Amino acid sequence: MSKPVSRRDFIRLAGLGAAGLTVASPFFDWKHGEILARDTMPGLYTKRTPTYCEVCFWMCAGWVHHNEDGEIWKITGNEDDPHCNGRFCPRGTGGVGMYYDEDRLKTPLIRTEERGKQVFREASWDEAYTYIAEKMNLIKEKWGPECMALFTHGSGGHYLGNLLRAFGSNNIAAPSYAQCRGPREVGFIGTFGEGIDSPERTDIRDTKCLVLIGSHIGENMHNGQVQEFSDAVDKGATIITVDPRFSIAAGKSKFWLPIKPATDMALLLAWIHVLIYDELYDQKYVEKYAYGFDELKAHVKTFTPEWAYGITTIHPHIIRETAREMANASPSVIVHPGRHVTWYGDDTQRERAIAILNALLGSWGRRGGFYNPAKPSVPTHPHPPYPKPKRDWRYAFPDKYKLAGLALASGLCDATVPGVSRDCNVRGWIVNGTNLIQTLPDQKNTLAAIQALELIVVIDTMPMEITGYADVILPECTYLERYDDLRISAHREGSIALRVPAAEKKYNTKSAWEMARELGMKLGLADYFPFKTQEAELDWQLKEMGLSLDEMRKIGVKKFPRPADDLYPLEGLPDYEFYTNTGKIELYATQFEAEGYPALPTYTAHEEPPYGFYRLIYGRAPMHTFSRTGNNPNLFDLMEENVVWVNPKVAKEWGLRNDQPVWLENQDGVISSSSIKVRVTERIRFDSVYMVHGFGHTNAKLSRAYGRGASDSELITRVHIDPEMGGTGMRGNFVTFRLEGAPEVQS
Amino acid sequence: MRYAMAIDTKRCVGCSDCVVACQTENKVPIGFCRDWIVETTTGTYPQLQMEIRSERCNHCTDAPCVRACPTKASHYGAGGIVTVDHEECIGCKACIASCPYDARYVHPEGYVDKCTFCIHRVEQGEHPACVAVCPTHAMTFGDMDDRMSDIFKLVSRRKWKTLIPEAGTRPNIYYLI
């Protein structure tokens, strides 16, 4: 008689069977380690729906996979997507946590007590819309429709923007401009006639030399860019990192220049000096394309490496050697413009200096430098013309920020604060997907603005600090539960990506499309919302392009071949006209001069930390996006809180140990509302401290993130405004340590 | 056949994508992980060097956990992968004590769990989840006995190390340095 097979034996046998399968696997060519067939894996991919990620602005396209029960299981990248090349970053992979987060906003809420007190009652959608529409109409009657403003970050902005424009206001701002990348766009437009945009047009894939100025690629997980960075490192490109902190990128660099913070301009001018006076610049390129070389040459005559040494602490021979490295790699060299560049208030001018360096190195429009992105044109839905607003945000700032290309979130906030001599203050805010309390500097100012409002509506998926101040909270469904606008991408090849709901809505939430439309109906703006369903709108849009929704569902991403072979338009030095006043690359910026701004960048000394204080530097961690992912269960698990980086010498002076909680106090006496643990590390200069942005949540409704780590935003009370475009320079704040916190306030 | 992984410390930026991809792929409960990131910095400011490693079970050829396991739950599977049979595991933690790499944890359901090289994916012709997701292509997986495989060629060409070689475990994770 044969022995009966026990359950355990059976499992062991099943394991053996599986091992046998591996050898005979038809999909994997072990000889070469190649995957033979990707999309035919039974069991692994039972069902998948296309999406693009909403955890950050990089918006990688991917697939949402479901488990046997039809629930959302995991998200992976779409192989055809140029933003991610089939590989999501940790935040995208952890995006499932956004859907499963039990702290989400679940139903519309209307405030019942004073703003900030967090006392709300549940409301029906109709009730919430009626409340908002009444207030909006009141604002329109009393002060004009221009007194409504929209703050937005993410894909909902398109639809809510349509609502606001239809209502009669174009006060629509994203903090990604004046609080982030604005100076870079203005600086590059002033030089080359074109901005950098997102994803950045940097050809890191093919570069031989990459210069990073405070840009911490790898810690800012801008997916495709990080992928190309690793490729460049692997291929032996010279990486030069200028950073007061030994960043991840610095760890992979041939040169790390631990610059004294706030002195980057001196280094850039010295590099320009060396390139010109040692005749290392691309002479043919400059001769053919550049305007104002002689002015520039005379201007930088005295900005020698020796001069810069005293300011930056970077040794002259290192300045010369790195300049030579760049010149040797020219034109395949990138002096990276960075992304978050609102630092010291002269940021547009610093970006101009970076643009000038790139021009001297001949990298714009050349392989390994800056490529020319292609963008598909996608029709927008037909609607009656928008009413022309009588005023916009510029009205509040006569003769200021004349080079700003987009509305300033901080400007709209300032224009809301009463007591300023102007006849129209902003009276109503709609805030979508941006936590303005943490996003805008100078929280006191933001709160003063909020308290002066007639109406503040917050549309978000999560309770954030800003939702605590809302009159009405409209709960948004996560990106995994909704359709959205097509993602239109400018890249080496243009592409579009589709997002469709991967699951039913988990709670009583709606998408921005639905909210904008339904609110539009309440306001009598039905003509601006011609489609009854978002599917119909998308299908119309796609059909206009010769595609269809059904086709896009299957592929997720559609790439468009370049209409012309002009990825590197300046290879071979053809005749070329730039979109500038002179039609040339403006080393000497005539547009700046015409508006009364310096046409050539100069060094300004910035304030230094007082005795016992350290410059507050903040940055990103690869597993979090600002404050929006702090409570995401999957991402919280990777990083629960931020820490403050302290040089060992400083730690010794203060007697600080690793993991010791401290409170930070800034130059204006503001103390962090929560403590932060110390990380003693050689990776930072002794005149600065560093922390990751987005922590120290004060909204107790975030059950995981509340009170974890400290908020840098809270400590940024001093803001240096960029005169050219109104950017808010936030790195001029200094902190000291307090070993004990402020006494607990009984509430 | 000998499954192995090469992890390029030069390409890795330490983003933890491998960690979260493993967690979602293998339904690892929140608060636990099968792989993790280690960053080491040596030197003093400003002369510093950094190494970043994604670490996990080394699937040792001479695995102390397999020797320590009293029920044979920990055993060598296909291609030398060190596997824990959840049904046989009694949760005694002898393996945890014996592992020099701290690669194992006790699952809330009572058994010991760790990296499986995503054998369920490998059987289907896919790469392990961490390898497939890595944005910097820092990881390479394959058969070290196959001289034509990517991993064999990579490990032959590059300078590498294994972790705690003095433990004599003969790890199958190679760190390219």
C-alpha cells in the first residue's frame, strides 16, 4: 500500500513541481537573462487598468493590478512611458496607500465654528455646492468675480481652472511657480527665449559632464531624470556637485564642492570668468548665436577664482579644474538649472548665470546638453469664450515682478491680506491638492489672509493643515478612483497617457471633473461643461486625434513620432533664430534691461547666520512628496519622520547625540511645534542644518503623520522676494537648538 | 543552476523602491520588510565616501538558517534559493538567531518570513519585484552557473564584495563596488 500523502508532503511536492516549471519556463531565457514575453503572464496580471501617477508632478504612466478579489493590489510602470520607462519610483509604487489610507476625507463637510478650530458637520453634496455658489455669487456681486482665486497642484487644476475662468477670474496659481521653479523659467527664457519645463529638457542620458547646484537628484525622485543620472554615472560621466551637504548625488560625484550656502552666484561668475579668460568656451557657437559677449566679458573681469574663494570657501584650483572638466565635455555638458530654486531672492539672476554658463559651453540644443522637446497637440473641449476679467493678480502689484510668466500663489495670498492700499482684495479661495499652510512661506501671513476671506473651499483627498481652515471641504477621490485629463507630455518623443478608475469610489467622494461641472451647474455656467460624462469628453478628445478611449485603455500611453528631426537643433551650427528680442542667445538680457532689471548677473552678499544659529536648509526624500504622502501607510512605513542633520563639531558644542529630540527656534523666535530627532553626520557643513520638507503635521486627523518630525515651513518666516518674478526665497532663515520645547498649551 | 543577484552600489540612490515594491508584491504586512536600504558614510568632512546598498537574504550556499532549523522548514529550493516552508515553520526563531544578516522576521501569522527571490515571479519568467521596479537598474538577477547570463558577465567584469564573508556563508548576493 502506498503511504497516504499528507498535506505537508503535498506542499513540498508542489514546490518541486514549481521548480521543474522554472527550468522549462517559456518566458525567461536564462542564457541571456532576457524576458521573452512580458504581458502574457497568467496569474500575475489577471486584470490591469491604465493610470498615471498623481503622487508627484512627474506623472509617470503605469498599470494598476488587481488581486483575485478584484481589489487594488499593486501599481507598476508602463514600459512605453518616457517618464518612467516601465519603472515606478517608491512613491508611485506606494501609491496604493493613498487609496487605502483610512484617514481620508470621506464626505463633504461644512465648518460650524471659527476657522482653524476643526469643527465641521457632514453635509450633502448639494448642500455644499449651494453654500459655495451662494458665497461665490455674493463675492461676484459685491467685489467682482476677479476676487475669487484658485490654488491648485495636480491634475484637478485643469477642470477647476475652467470653472474659475468661466466664472470670470483668471487668478489661478500653482505654488510650483513662485515657490519652486519660476526663477529658472524666467532666467532661461531671458537667455534662450525658452524655459526648461517639466520634465526637464536636460539630456542627462547622453551627457559627459553634469553639474548639480544644490540639486539633489536621487533624493528628489524625479523618476526619468534619476534613471538617466544613474546611467550617466555608470557610463563614466563627470558629476560635479555643489552642495553644502554631501547629498546622494555628491556621493557619486568626481567633485563635491561643499560651498558656503548663499554664495553660489560667486562660484558661477568665477566659472564664467575662467571659461572666458582662459578661452575655454565654445567660440564658434558663441560667435554664431550669442548676443552681448563683450559686455559679459567686461562684466566678469574681476570675478576671478581667487575672488570667489574668499566668498564660497571653494579653492581657486578646484574652480579652475572643474571649469576645465566642463569645457572638456562641451557641448555634452549640463549645468543643471535645478527645480526648487527659490532660495535667496536673487534666484532669477542666479539662473541667468547658469543659463549663461550653458551658452558659453554650447550645450543648448546639442546632444548631451539640452534637447528640444516635442509635445503633441491635444484639442480642448469647445466652450463659449470666457468673460474677460477686469483685473488679475498683477493689478495688486503695480510695477513689480514684471517678468513673472504665471500667477504667483504667494502674490494671491498677499493680495488677500487686508490693509493693503488697493480696491480689490481677493475674497474667496478654492484650494485643490496643495497644503498652503506648509507650501507658502510665512505662515502668519497665510493665516492672516485666510481669516480675511469670505469663502475658503478646500478640495483634497486627505485632511491637511489647510483643510482645518476650510469653510467647506469637498472630499476628492484618489487618482485610483477616477478618470482625469490626458497627461500631455513634452519629451524626446511627445506622448499622451490615460488615467481610468481602477476601483469604485471607496467613500462619498468625487473627482475634480465632477465637482467643477456640478458646481458650474449651480452657478449657471452649464455652457462651459458640454459633456455629461468624463468618458464622453475623453473619447471626443481622443477621436479628434484619430484615437479612441477603448484603444487607449489597452495601451495606456501613446507616443507620437517627432514631426521633424530636430531633437538637437543646434548640432552642426545651422542658422537658428531664438525667441528673444535679438533672435540670439542673450548673454546680455535685453528683456531684463527693458523692464529695469540688471541685464547681467551680479553677486550680492546675503545675510549670514548669527552666532549660535545655523542656516536652515531643506530638501526632499525619495519616498515622500512634500507633505502630501506623510500619512500614506506604505510610505510612512519607509520614512516615519524627518531628522535634523547636524555636523559632529556642532553636535559636540551643543552636547547633542543621535536620536535626541530637539526643538528648533528661528531668528524671529518661532519655535517648531514638534520636536525633531538629531542626526549627527559628517555629511553637512558646520554652518548649516538640514531637514527633509513636509513633516511636522499639526492636523491630528492624520493618525500616523501627526506630530512626527518638524516642519521647516513653520520656521521659514523670513522671505526674500525675487524682484524679477516674485519668487519667494526661503533659504535665508537661521535656526538654533532648544533642548526643551515650549510649555504645553492647554486646549 | 544557482540563482544570484548583483546589486550595483554605484547606480543605487537608496530610494527604497525595492522595499515598497517587495511589500506590495508579497503582501508583506506594514511594519515589516524583506529588504531594506543601508547607507554608510566613511571619512570626515569634507573627505567623504558613501556606499548605498539594498540588502536582503543572501540565499547563502552554506546557510546557517538551514542548519539551525529543527523542522527543515528552512531549506534549499530550486536554484539554491533558501526558502521557508510556512506550514512547517514552528516560529522557534532559531534561524533568526543564526542569520548574520538579520534577514528574517516573524510574520504576524506566526511563521518566519524573508526574501524568496520572488520565486513565484521567477517561475513565470519575470524578475523579482525589486529587480523589476528599480528605477536605476541597480539590480541584476539570474543564474550564476550560466556563463552567458547577464549576472555572470557583470560579476566577472566588475569589482564586487559579499557581506560578512568571514561568516563563511557563501552569499549569493554580490555587491558591485
